[in-house]
Amino acid sequence: MPDRAPLFTPVLLVGCFIILVSFAVRASFGVFQIPIAEEFGWLRAEFSLAIAIQNLAWGIGQPLFGAVAEKIGDRKAIVIGALVYALGLVLSSWAVTPGAMQAYEVLVGFGIAGTGFGVILAVVGRASSDENRSMSLAIATAAGSAGQVVGAPLAEWLLTLMSWQWVFIVFAAMILGMLVSLPLMRAPVSASRAELQESMGAILTRAAKDPSFAMIFLGFFSCGYQLAFITAHFPAFVTEMCGPIATSGVLHGLGITTTSALGAVSISLIGLFNIAGTLTAGWLGKRFTRKYLLAAIYTGRTIAAALFIALPITPTSVLIFSAVMGALWLATVPLTSGLIAHLYGLRYMGTLYGIVFLSHQIGGFLGVWLGGRLYDAYGDYTLVWWIGVGVGAFSALIHLPVREHRPPVAVAV
């Protein structure tokens, strides 16, 4: 009996490390919302637009980096992404006007694209056996959650030691430092002969004509809207909307004595619970129909968000919501990327997932930007929150008609 392929390969471990560092930095930006606005007197919408542009650039860059990786090699694409990421962070540290910050966040967004899910998941997917692929994708995705666990609290702690500008410099050094692990990332091209003979144009045309691809594309929109809005605005939302916590003995015992600290911890808690949620999604994705799992996740998010905003917001409700939303946070990623690999093969998985991810980031742009605009207009986040509830329900419904079977690959004879 042949030995089973190992789950934890060097490619998976390096991929996890790169995503962890990249996402630790990305997930921390909400912590800078208030410090930067207070230093320069910017409206909430100004820095929100910078983060929104970052999300949009990330979405636009994702299929581009996916295609670059498939043309010149995964590791070269990751190096380019890391260099652009670090440059964007350094330039952002020098920004003194909203326009400059917004312009530099384009580079940060492209850098995240080159060091994030689109490139890394495609490498991990190709390096994994059919038996391990669903779980490998989940583990790599969970590494992003681990980055979120440490990112926001790390930024909060660094802000007690130095200015936000120097924190950005430190983060740039972290991004460059992760490249030391890159020589260990060597992934085979795990694709069938038919897939290798199929051109990128042919696979893109086939996906464009498939209604299921359009449904997956549209369904990923709400994921980006909800995640980006919460990442960018939830720390400030908690700081301003949550009641006093000084008298809360349990929280005080955990070292959470201010609403600012609670906001940073809430982002970390989301990431912590998402590690379990994402791994569970990967395990379930191998055993159950992915489209129904995705519909269930979006339904759970919709209910959790509706209850949170409808009920009184307290420190306890913040922690409960963070735990529930965390369990559902990135659970969509291994299921969505696995579904794309199942339907269209591994050869151009990075490019196809990148296209779908563009919808995610368009949603992310709107979630962050609307959060800032509607806050400045109405003084709170209530309306933008309910919009998120609505788009979540839409995503739950649109995944149901997806036809989860793989069409045959047409190869010229």
C-alpha cells in the first residue's frame, strides 16, 4: 500500500508564514484610523478612502499577480509583491495629506496581492495531493487569521512605543524579512495533460460563459464588504459606541481597560476564532457540497451582524460577536478557491481566483469607503452596517444555483 502524501510540506509551511506576515500588517490598518485622523485633523472618510483604495488595488492586482506567477514563476511574483508592499508602507509613513496617503495605498494594495491568497493558495493547491488539497487550502487561509490575531494588538502595542510613522517602517521591514523563507517554496505544476494544453484564453473564455462562475464572482462581493468594513472601522466603532468597561471585572482582569484596547482585541479575537472556523470549513469542504457550505456561512454572518446591531452594544456583545463572526470570517476562502480548482483545474487557478477575488475587493472598497462617508454624514455606522446585512443575505442565496460539477476540458487533437 503506497504511503499517503504528507499534509505539511515545505511549500505549505512557507506559504503559511508569508500569508501570516502579510495579513498581520494588512489587518492592523483599522488601529491607525483614529491616531492619523487626530494628528492631521482629517475627516474619517479620508483615511477610510485610503484603506478602501488599498482594498481595490489589492483586488485589481490579484488576477494580475496570478497571471504573472503563472508566466514567470510563483517565487518571482512574491518577491515583486513584497518589494511593492514595503515601498508602499515606507511612502505611507511620509504622507501628510489625504491625497498622498490614498496614492501610496495603491502600492500597499498591489503588494498584498503579490503576497496574499491569490498567489499563495495557487502554489499550495498545486503542491497538495487531491486528498489533502481542501485541508491545505484551509490551513494556508487560517495562517491569514493567525496574522490577524497578532497584527492589530502588535500595532496597538507599537503605538505606545513610537509614532504611527515608525510603526509603518517596522512593518515594511517585516514584509521584506519574510522573503528569507522563499527558497523553500518549490511547487510542482500539478495539472492534468488536458489542463496543461489548454491556454489561459481558453480557460478564461470557458469560465466567462459559465453562469456558475458569475454566481461565485457576485457571491464573493459581500465577503469583501463585511470583512473590509469590520477590519477598517470596527476598532473605531467599538471605541466610540461601546459603553464604559472600567467597571467590568472580567475584562479588567484580561487587561482590557479601555474601549480602544477592546477594539484592537476584537480584531484579534476574530482572527483567533477564524483559525478554527477556517480549518473546519476545509475539513467539511472535502465531505460536503461546497455551495451549500458557502450559503450556510453567509447566512450565519447575516444573522450575527443583524443581531449585533439590533441589540444594545456592550463589551460582552462585542466579544460574542467577534467570536461568532471570527468563526465565519475567512471560512469562505478555502471553499471558494477549492470550488474554482474543482470546476476549472489547477493550471490557471491563481488567475481565476484572482478574478473572483476582484469582486471581493470591490465589496471591500465600498465597505470601507461607505463606512467613512456615512459616518461623516450621520455620525455613526448604523446604515452601512445594515447594508452589509443585506448583501450577506444576497450572497447566501446566489450560491444555491451554482452547478458544482466540472465540465470536460476541450483539447485540440
